[in-house]
Amino acid sequence: MSIAQNTETTAKLRCIACGATPDTAGRDFRCTVCGDLLEFFFPEWTDGAEPRHHTDPSALKSLWLQRRTSRDALDQSGVWRFRELLPHIPNLEEHAITLREGNTPLYHLPRCARVAGVEDLHAKHQGMNPTASFKDTGMTFAASSAHQGKFRWVACASTGNTSASMAAYAARGNMHSLVLIPDGKISWGKLSQSLDYGALTCQLRTDFDGCVHILNELVRQKPVYLLNSVNPYRIEGQKTAAIELMEQLAWEPPDHIIVPGGNLGNSSAIGKALVEMRELKLISRLPKLSIIQAQGANPFYRCVHEFGGKKLEPMTADTLATAIRIGNPASWKKAVRVLQATGGEVEQVTEVEIAAAKAEIGADGIGCEPASAVTLAGLKKLRRSGFVKAEESVVLILTGHLLKDPDFTIKFHRGDLFAGTAGATEAVQAKYLQRAPIVLDADLGAVIAALDAAERNS
Ligand code: F0G
């Protein structure tokens, strides 16, 4: 079984390395000529002709706006609302699986802006998706393509969010799902989601990269549909976060967009959307897209800073931000291209910097999971290096909800997160951000004393 190429519109598959344009993709979504990744491209958009009616920028903008008032499920989705910029899936009405994903808020972050030293800071909170992470935008699209391909099983290797999302969409589409996750290295919140949504959940005694390896072997032997971000349908769906962001900004791009980097699917997708939107004249200039990694899981940082983006040396990754505990990112070449196209930077941040930034985002009344907080931690560094200027506008992409990983948050506020670790000394600097719960007798006087003490310290 192979995955059918869309024939009704102009979207075509192309290998990112050798440029081969196969009609169909194999089950591993890799180029059969050179083994590299595939991506969709839209030949009609770049044939030099004047915008055709269906890509006329102002017509598209008003069509997308109109759909916000529609009662149709696909129009209500913040992914399918933008379907003119996505490959066509035949018989969509029959196959689309939607949880009304996307439609995520753009929040102003005044306190974080002060901390980072920028005037205009916003966060697009992709953790406000149905399964509480950004994965849903790509998953609705790729799961629908699996349904259209009549697959009985879908599968992914995951650090927890992809699996939660896949399990939900598979369940909604009456498909079975197989989850491969590293044993003991994903948060309970994410694990509990895939169990409840009915996935066959295998905790493998390895890391994320080991899970990917097994899955790649598995799809060669079994007719399962691969839902990791090497699947180009995932990338297409995830593009819509950037399209929606531009709509929220009245099509005036910010100077900078900052994303966390793990397997690098998200940076590839957002970058692809930005480049395509400029091609279609939906926006007039490109924001700089910067990618932030945890220092203990920094293969892409090293790829760019040590090897000039020419090679990626896999590593054994380690970080408390388990979502991005990835040592061999699949989409690194796509991400290099995005950096080159947009002029973005790559930074790395320490465990303590991540924890502090997470508490700061929380203190703005927003909150996010640890991997998302690398964006603010990275912004502070990019500001200090002068790459981001005080007067420039910045949007952070927050990828997961605060409640995805409450263990991390509670340990941080209790002061236990770094106890006995290499970060213990550095962690003293983040102490002022800790708000440990206070255990008191059931006594009014004790509560009033606590209130008065808090007031004195505020
Ligand atoms: N933030 C969160 C919350 C994530 O879950 C991930 C990746 C990333 C950032 C990094 O995004 O991989 O596109 O660069 N999580 C994957 C998973 C790998 O399996 O859930 P990326």
C-alpha cells in the first residue's frame, strides 16, 4: 500500500535533497532515490503568473474571515479554514477528522516583555488546542490523509504530545493507533491522554530516537500509517499556525518569531508557511524565525554553530523539558533552509533558564509546558546578543499547555527540581520566582499572617 498523491490540485511531492518529484510516497515518507525527506510544493504558485483567482491575496483573506462565522465543522477548524493553502484531500467531507483545532489565542506578555527587554512581546499559545499542544494542527490533516488512504492503523514515536494528539484523532476517525514512547521519559499528563484515547501504548526501554528507529523498521513490515513529522501532511497542517498568526496581526508580520526546536518539524512548517505567504503576497516581508534548543539536547544548535548547517551529528539528549529530549532531529535540513530564508538564529538555553522562563510566562497568567518556555529563555539571550532589538516586535510560539507536565512545575516551585543536580548552584538565581504552597493549620489567624507576609513582600 502506498500513499496516494493528490491529483485534483497542483500540490506535488518533492524530495528536499535531490529534487525528485514522485507521484506517491512510500510508507516511510522518504525519497526512493536518495532517502531524504519529502515536502509538498505548489507549482502554480511559483510559475511567475499573476496571482490566479484562487490565490488572490485579498479574496483569500476575506474568504478566511467569512468562514469564522460559518457553522460548518471544517470552516470552524483553524486548520481547514485555510484549506486553499493546503494540498487537496479527495472526498474531504468523508475523510476529514477535526476537533476544531487551531483558533489559538495570541496573548500580550507585558511582564515577560519587561524581563526580556523588548517593547512588544506576544505569545501564540498552541497549547490551547484540543489535546493541549501544537501537534493537533498537523494531526488533523495527516490523520485525515490516513483515513482517505483507508489505513486501519496509524503509529508514531513520540515524546508525548504527538502520541496524545494522534491517539485522539485516530479515535475520532475510527482508526487504531500505536504509540511508541520512551519508558519513564514522558510526563504523566501526556501518557494519560494516549491511554484514555485508546491507543496501544508501548513504553520502550530506550529514548525518543530509539523509538523512531523501531518505528521506521515497523512501517516497512506492517501496513501502518506513519504519523511522525517526516510525514509531509503533518507539516502542511502545522503551517496554519503561522497563517492564523498573520491574520491575527492584520497581515503585518512581526520582526521575530521564536520557536522551540526538537525534531524540527514545527520550525520547518512555520518557515514554509511564511515563505509561501510571501510568494502569494499575503505578507510583504518575512519575520526572522529563530529556533531555541535545550543545552542538553542541542544537536541543531551544534549543526549550525559548529558545522555551518552542513551536517548534523546525532547525540544522546538529556533535558527536563522532555518534549524536546531529541538527539537526532529528522527535519534538520528543512530547518536549516528556514533559517537561511528568514535570517533567523539558533540559541541554546540551560535547564535553569528554561525553568525560570516557564515561571515568568506563568506569572503573566498564561503558563506553558517546559519545552515551550525555551522561547522566552532564548529571547533573553538573543536580546543580550543584540540579535533582537528593544523596539522590535516578537512572537513566541508556546507549543504546549502548562498542565501537560505539572510535576515539573510543582518541583520547581517547591525548590526540588534541581536538588542534587549540576544545575543546583545556578538554580539559586531563580529562587525569587518560586511560589511554594504553604501548609497551615485550619486557622484564620495563620491564613491572615500568611496574607500579611505576602503583602509585605509584594
Ligand atoms: N514543544 C513541545 C511541547 C513538543 O511536544 C515538541 C515536540 C516540540 C516543542 C518540538 O517541536 O519536534 O517540531 O521541533 N514534540 C514531539 C512529540 C517530538 O513527540 O510530541 P518539533
